[in-house]
Amino acid sequence: MNGCPPPEYASFLNDSSTSGVPSLLRWVEGRAMRGALFLLGLLSGLLLASSAMGATASVGLGSAASFSVLAGSTVTNTGPTTMFGDLGLSPGSSVTGAPHVLGETHVDDAVAIGAKNALTTAYNDAASRPSNGSAGTDLAGQTFLPGVRTASSSLLLSSGSVILNAQGDPNAVFIFQIGSTLITGSNTTVLLVNGAQACNVFWQVGSSATLGTGTRFVGTIMASASITANTAATIHGRLLAQTGAVNLDTNTITTSNCPSSATGSGGGTETITGSGGGSEGTNAPTPRGGSNSPAARRLRAERRRREARRRREARRRRAHARPPRHRRAPFTG
């Protein structure tokens, strides 16, 4: 070896002692800064990737997605119930009380049988998801972030409301695994905030579900046995029972889909299935009984509430997107 310094250091060592050392330090600092920025970018990418991988996937409903009500043994109804999607029954054959179905009715035909098979697949999928924590025994007053929550036996919404907070993510998925029964008290509410969508909320119920009088419920109920919606309960979602009956009483069931809910990827803007069409609450047909019937008044009130929520959300988005205003200093030229 000739003992000569590598070319990349030659300029530093040929400098005078007063200038060469600072130049070398600046060069080392520059290399260190570039390395730190590279590592920071790599770490950020890994964090984003792990966050995406850890997000809960939606539950694919397949051909059951178009149904507001799907039952095993029978469907009974009292009063002017309206459902915006399809009505299905299999293997039973008895639908009583003439609910107003804005979609199609399938009673023990190939479509109903296929939808029941899809429901079984979706039910098993939801039940097999790894849990992110306990739902407790009473939902009242609780707020849940996206993920899978488990109740080993019964789950109750005794009073007031439960909040599902999507934290600004419209693809956020909420799954509740319930060992036996789901019961809501009268006039209770499931609230969606910060971008949460009804099409991404699923309730897997080990036996039967009962919605109390005046309950405002959100999400798809998949019950192993039966589902009962008491007087004036409104459902933004679906009532899907594997083996038992679905019992209705003056209810409004607005079936909403994410654009890709059939495949299970979820997310996107909700749309109403059935003949209503359009975005949520838009162009909804008038229920049977005329424009002044109780069901029609409830639908109008529900549409007004949804429209008000949309306007508030639009104002919030505009406020966040608008750049801050700066006053110009007076010209003193």
C-alpha cells in the first residue's frame, strides 16, 4: 500500500488545518443527515403498511347483501312496516302481515336459498375473527373504535346510546361477536361518528336479537336463531336470521351497501338497495298508506336528519380545506 488517502478524503486532508477539519465535519454531518432521513422514511413506510395490514376487513355478505330481511322459519309483521331492500325466507314459506317491500320478495326459491347460504358463510366469517377486546355486558354510554369486540354471553344496550367512532376512516369496520342474545332498550340509539358507515357495522348474535320500541339501530344483524323488532324501531342495516323468524312491528329498514360489500372489502359511499336507488335517503318512495301516514312521516323525518348530517359534514370538510385568511398590510410605498 502507498499510504495515500482515498480520493474522497483528499480534498479534506489537502486543506489547511484551519479549514480542512470543518469541511470534513460538514461532510460527515451531511452523510449522517441523509442516513437519518432515509431511516425515517423507511420507518414511516413500515408503520403505514402495518397499520393497513392490521385494519379489520369487512364481512362479505355475498347475495345476502340486497336483503333487508332474511329469515329461516317465518316472517311476521304488524302495522305499516317498510323495507327498502329485498325480503327473503327459506326454508319457511309463511310471510304474514304484508310488510311493504320496495325490493323483491323471495320465498323458498333459488334466490332465497342462495342468500341463506351466503348468510351462513358471512356469519361464520364474523364469528371467527380474532377479538380486539371486550364489548362488556352493557353498551350504554360506551364509545368503540374500529375492530372486533366480543361479549361472551348476552349484550345489552339498556339506555341512551352507544357510539361507533371511525376516526375519519370511511372504511372502518366494527364487528360485535355476541355469545347469546342482543337486546336494546326502548328509544336507544347506535350513533355513527367521524365517517363511520352502517354498511361496515356487523352484529353476529349467537342466538336471538330483540330491538326495543323506538330503537334507532345501525348495522347488519346476523342472528343464529330469530330477530324481533318492536314497535317503531328503525334499522339502518339488515335483519338476517339463520333458522328462526323475523318479527316486525311498524318498522323502517333502510338497507345500505358499501359499493363492494358483496366481496367484503367494504368502504366507500353508502347506497340504498331496492327500488329507492341513489344515495342514502334520496328518491325514497312513499310508503303505502299515503304521504301523511305514520310511516311516511317517519321516513321524511329520517331523511331530514340524514340531510342535516350531510350538510354538517360538508361544512366541516369545507372548513378544514379552506386555507387561513391573511390580511394584507396597508401599502405604505
